[in-house]
Amino acid sequence: MTEERLSFQAEVSRLLDIVAHSLYSEKEVFLRELVSNASDACDRLRYAALTQPELSSDDPDLKVRLLADKEARTLTVADNGIGMNRQDLVDNLGTIARSGTAAFMNSLKANGGDAKKDVNLIGQFGVGFYSAFMAADRVEVLTRKAGDSQGWRWQSDGKGEFTIAEVADLPRGTKIILHLREGDDEYLEEHRLQAIVRKYSDHIAIPILFGEGEDAKALNSASALWTRSKNEITAEQYKEFYHHVGHAFDEPWLTLHWRAEGALEYTNLLFIPSTKPFDLFDPKRAHRVKLYVKRVFITDAAEGLIPPYLRFVRGVVDSEDLPLNISREMLQHNPMLAKIRAGLTRRILSELAKKAKDSEKAAEYATFWEKFGAVLKEGLYEDYEHRDELMKLLRFRSTVGDGLVSLDEYVARMKEGQDAIYTISGEDVDSLLRSPQLEGFKAKGVEVLLLTDPVDEFWMPSVGVYDSKPFKSVTRGGADLGKIQGGEDKPEDKTPDGEVVDLLALLKLTLGDSVKDVRKSERLTNSAVCLVSDDNDMDMHLERLLKQHKQLGGSTAKRILEINPAHPLIKRLADRAKADGAATALEDAAWLLLDQARIVEGEPVPDPAAFARRMAGAMEKGLA
């Protein structure tokens, strides 16, 4: 077979350029990334050999080896792990982490080419194999997959193309040969390589050796970090293990290391990141916690190990009781895994509750909530067993102050006569604060929770109440503000019901089936009109979300138009509605009021041409 020449994706070419020229201060991390990948390859072979022992029988002692050739100026990172075939080379070395490519590059584009911000984003993503180009101007990969007879050579200078060719008589595993750049000879020195390995990779449970044969020197302690006692592990070691297991560059926000004993024994070393993982909102909602059985890696995709709403957690779970030969399919239905999952969930939520209760670290928890709160709320409608614990962790923006508020804090400062927890849903806090539906609540001093996550529309109906207080949207049904104590009514705000009876009748007649009803509002103080949903209809924000995702077909629910009888415009219209011929004279005004309410609510005007004609007519009369 002749050598093939292929092009990187355009996105990869740009990333390689950024990696090679913008990460100089962190250059040594390339070795950490390559050793971490080699370790993963050995873990995967060990798992595959559980059911196919012939895959590793010819060379059962798994290891990572570093080789330095000062004459050729090459550094080699070799492993005898699972290896790669041709398709693996194309998939893994010709594209960036496949599922994350689009989201990652969109983030880079959003920076407008800012190199410093690009570097930070790469750090969050993890540069992986591509970090080799930080120290090398040419990279060569020799590999043979376990169970295959054919070997392959991959080569590239990182400038746009790579070649793949067949190679005979290769040992199992992968050998990455870095042809070092000028000035990077330090990575050929044993003491420098040993220092890097001890700094970043000492926790790896597979031996990392320098040299070949009997003279090879061990560079790491090769004992799984999670099996050690906590008092033997430094904060720096925990951090580097998090970088290894999470393929991350940020600092862990929370580290949880404990051993469960009893009917089931398992050891856990889990981390909560300080930045959002790039795949946090991937539709698969998969976690990234690695499952080991007696220190043997099994899978990093055990569906029943971590609930989807905790998918931001990274780390390792090592069981003493699960069978070593368990398949990934059998794992999903294993009762022991279900018990481990329950124990992990309880412990994680318990540690989060401690953070949430610590008033001295309120800002720290608020930062966590801003990053992961939307994901955590998924558990409110998925995990009934832990709903109470999750409710205590909730934090909200509200109409009172700029900080976050818990439900307990909200309930503690409810007004006399208030029997519901009031909420409003929308796209962002600023637009919600300008919503006319809030006016009456602000005047009464009634706090309203501002909900801006799409998931809020799903968990809130499922939960329904907190502390015997129902959740109620201020955009639904009657406002019930009259029985709440607080605020002061201005004399000019009090308009007898009879004053607007004629106008209400005229508006209902004119607007007909375009609205469900027209009524006097208790919630408006400054605006003339607003739209609200009936108690039994879908919330307006939820309806818009479903429309955007094309999950709502057919006609939508009609809304109620509320008018503010104290508003000067409504007062003038109410006076005119008593005159003869008012139905004709005020027809355009009725439609303009409805369109105004639609615009404020963020809904499209169904007939823009008619709206423009009516608006022009109203302006003409006003200027006459």
C-alpha cells in the first residue's frame, strides 16, 4: 500500500498553530498529555483482555516508556496498550475529539482571534495529542492495534496535512516520536523528564520507565492515587490527578476522596470542576467518571454509575465487589452498581449542601451555581428520591437585590397574606426585570424569583410546592395582590370598577377570538396593558420555547389581555368608550393595545402592515 496524504480539518490546522505558538509558558504539559493518553491505552487493553486474553498474552506487563535520542534529537513516548488501526488514526489524530469540535471552534471564533483567550479555551478543552507540536516540529506515530497484524505510520509537521502508510513488523501499542524544535533539548535530559513525570504523572498506576531493557529506570511510584490515604496526598497531587482523569486544565473546585465500607466496598476520588466542561450540554448527557474493579479500568461510560444531572463530576470509582469480567451491557442492570450510584449521589449532594450552608463561602457557592445550577436542576424531575436535598441547593436571582436567594430565604421574607412563591420565566434577568407583570408585585414589595434556565419550565410543574407554598407564575391567572399586606395605594390609582366596564366590553367585542378574555388588572401600575395566561393554560415562556424547538404544533393557547384602569391612556379610552359610536371610533385603539402587549411580551405582531397603518393613524391624530 502506498503512502496516503490527507488534510486536517481546517479547525485542526488553526488549533495546531495556536498550540505551537501561544502555549510556551506551559510547554512541559505536552509530556503529561502524551503520558496520560498512553496510560489510557494500557487501561483499555487491560479491559479488552478480560474477555479476549489473547490480545495481551504476548506482552502482558503494561508500561509506558520514554526514550531520548540526543543525536537524532527525538523524544519517544511508547506504550504497549491497545494501539490503533488506520481508522483510529484518522479519527483520533485527524480531528479534535470529534463530538466537541464544533462547539470548541465556535468558542474560538467568538473570541475574534484573541490569542490569550484562545489559550484559555484550549486549556479548558484539553489539548491532548496536539500538545506534541508545542515541542516538536514533526511528529511520527508508529502503531499496531491489539489483535491486528498490520501496523501503521502517521506523520505530520502540523501545518495542514498528515500522511498514513502501512508498516510491517511493529509491536503492539503506540510509539510517538517527537522531532524536537530548536531550543527544546531539555526534553532529552533524564532528570528533566523525571521531574515532569513526578510533577504531573506520579499518580498513574502503570509504570513509566526511562530507557530500555534491564537498565530502564522507573520515573513514577506507579500506585493508584485513590488507593492511598488522604494524609499521604498533597493538594498538588490531587490537582494533577484531576488534570489526568478529567483531561482538564482548570483547578478542581471540590475534591471528594473517601472509601465506602460495609456490604459494598468501593473507593472514590471525585472532583467538581471550576469551569464548565465543553460537553456539559451535549444531548447524550454522559458522565466522565471512570469505573475500576480492583484497580482494573472497566469503562468511563457506565450509564448507571452517576445520574445525568451530576455529569459535570470527574474522577474515579474503584469497586472491590463487582466481577472483573463484567460487560458494559451487564453493568446497566447490575444491582451493586445501583447501590454504588445511590451512595455516590448522597455523598456529592451532602458535600454540596455543606458548601451551600457555609455563609462565609456564599460567593464561592454562587460561582458554582452559576456554572452548574441549570444541570443540577434536571434532577428535580428525574430523581424523586433526592428531590428534597436538591431543593435545598437551589439558588435564584430575584427582584430583591443582586445576589442569589435560596427557597428558605424566600419563604422567610414572604409578606403577610402571601401564600405562594411567585416566579417569572424568560430569556434573561434584565428583560424579566422590565416585565410589566412585575409592576404590582414590586409596588407591594413582594419578591419574585427570576427563572432564566429552560429547565425551569419542566421541574417547577413537577415539584409544585415548597414548604407547603405553591409555586405560581406572575404571568398566569389572577395576581391575588389585594390580600397581601404591604405597599401603599395612591388615591389616583383607585379607579371604580364601573369606570372601565364599557371599555372592557368594547375591547372584548372588537378583539373577539384573538384573546381569551379582557379584564381589569391588579398587577399593573405603570404599563397600560399586558398579556397573561389562564391558570389552566401553558405558560407563555414555555410555549415560546417549544415553538422554537418545533415541538409544538397546531394553534397556541389564547391569552388574557389585562388593562390598567389607572393608566392615563386607559382612562381616556374608558371615557370615550361611553360615547355613541365608540365601537367604530376605538377599533384601531383596541388592536394597538393588543399589539403593544404582544411586543412587550416578546411575541411577534401577526399583521405588521396593519399595525403600522394603525400606528400611523394614531400619530396623525395626535399631531393634528
